[in-house]
Amino acid sequence: MTTLSAFFQGSDSLLGTFYPNHYLIAVFRSLQAAESAIHKLRLAGFAHDDGIAAGGREVIALSEEKTALGGFLMQGLSRFLATEQIYADQDRESARHGAGFLAVHCRTEVRKQAAWAIIQPEAPLDARYYGSGGIEHLAGDFGRH
């Protein structure tokens, strides 16, 4: 089990694709940038277990851990329909190039807005919030490869 798997506690997939419900995920140019953002969140009062910064190797390991036959089939369908798996694929590619990742559990809209107000000035390459009603794109995604 990866550090990220332990952090998400099994709540990071839906129908075999990466979908961490009620989490804000941000992608940074480096692990150091993601760690800086998590430090600022903690200074603002977010608890240690509310967020995590991770390097590309952790993201790739989590992806490999989640790929089983059923998950593989659903991921293919998701790619075909251009839904969540496209973003997971982009994140893996960023991970291979040294990106850093930040995940923050935001149970409410107020908490999401508070987290984003701290994260946004740190200039993430991408940021999205996985809500019950779908993915909210906060930065990047469209056109990043």
C-alpha cells in the first residue's frame, strides 16, 4: 500500500477510475512546490491528516496499485468517453516529468474555497475538485499534455 492509498483510505476511485470524492487535487512543477503549498495550508489551520504532498513516484505507484482487470476495462471506457481517466493519464505523464501533487480533503464548499484561496497563489499547473456532482476544474487541464 502506498502512502497515497493510506491517505485516501480507499475513497479514491469510482467504477475503477481515479475519483477521490471531496478532494481538491493540484499539480505543481515540483514536489517542493507542492510541499510549500501544503505547509501554507497547515499554517492556515488545515489539519495534518487533511492534506498530503506527494512526488511523481507515489502517484505512479498509486496508479499501478489501482489497475486491475475490472479497473483496466473501466479506465478504457473512461478514456473513450473523455472523462476522469483522461486527467489521471495527464497526471501520470506529469509525474513522470517530476511534478509534485497536493491532495486536500474538503468536505464542504466553504472548506474547498478556503483551501483554493491558499493554493491558487502558488500557481499550480492543474487543479480540480472531485465533488459528488462531477469534477470542477479550478486551473489548467484543457490543453495540457
